[in-house]
Amino acid sequence: MDATFLAKIVSIILLDIVLSGDNAVVIALACRNLAKNQRKKAILIGTGGAIGLRIVLTFIAVWLLQIPFVKVVGGLLLFYIAFDLLKSGEEDPDVKSGNNLFAAVRTIIVADFVMSLDNVLAIAGVANGHMGLVALGLLVSIPLIVFGSQIIIKLMEKFPILIWIGALLIAYTAGTMIVDDKYGHRLVEATFPMMAHLIPIVSMALLIIVGVWAKNRQVRNIRK
């Protein structure tokens, strides 16, 4: 094993540590309202499905990212997921419906797929076509996401403000995806000159506005 190959392994592990954070936050938010006996099941099923999609995505990422506005659509979808996860914060945490388990798994898989566009491309770039290194990246990401999400869930139970912070992190990622898309960047530059770098912040501010509105609406409906 030469120094270059070893450096690639270290780079992939570090990339996984950094890039898996967002995914762990999404999983934690999606599973926080499930009964405890369903959380691990949702995490394992959702992560398993997400890893399967990552494997497929690894082979098509370069081609997929050439499609006009694909990251813009992904960013908008991610923003909706952030809003939906934030809005669900008022739901009964003891509900044990199978539909909630399915909804959590669906959210995990969809969000991970969207957020993995850049992650997979970064790891594939470091691996430089070496599928063994790509496989290593996938294997390293599994425990990081599974255990990381369980730790975050426990922290969210103790510190509910982390739910908002997590949702804002997802919204920031959504805004970043939109301006990282070359077609989306051109559209933003043409529509709002000099504001491309502010889109992630605007995305967070917009989430706060619609999130507060949704919370107030829930409170009014409960009082009725």
C-alpha cells in the first residue's frame, strides 16, 4: 500500500465524517417522534435503503449532475423536507402507527438521495475510479450515519431547540444546492444580481418564517 493510496483512504474517511453529518440530522429529525422500539427499525431500514440508492447514485452521479436544474429541484425538495420535519414537531411522540414508520423511512431515503448528490461525487472523485475505495466510503458512512443519528435523537429529546437548528441546517444545504447548480446559479444571477451567495441564508430565513407560521396555525387549530 503506497502513500498515495493510503492518503486516498484517509481522505475518504474524513469526507465521510464531514459529509455524513447532514444525513444523520435528517434521520434524527425523521425518527424523533417514533416510539423507541420503532426508531432503530426505521433507522436501519431507512439507512439500508439510502445506502442502496447511494450505490446506484455512485455510478450515475456524474451523468445525473449534468441534467439542467437537477440540483435546483433537489434543493427545493430538501427545503420542503426541512419544513415538513419542523412542522411535525407538534405531533404526539407516542403514536405507534405503522404509517409513521413508513413515513420516516420514506423521508430518510428521499432526503439522503438528494443530499448524497455532492457527497457521492466527492468520494468518487477522490477514489478516481477505484471501486474498492468507493465501497470503503459507503461502508464507513453506514456506522457514522446510524450511530450519529441515534446520538442526535437523544440530544434533541434533551434540547428541543436542536430540532430548529437541524431543520435550518437542512434548509442551508438546500439553498447551497440551488446556487451550486450551474443553471440555477445563472437564474439567480439574472433574477437577483449579487445575491447568489446569500441564497442559503435566505433559505434559512424563509424556513423560520414558514415554520413560525405553521406553528401558530397549529396552535390556533388546537384551541378551536
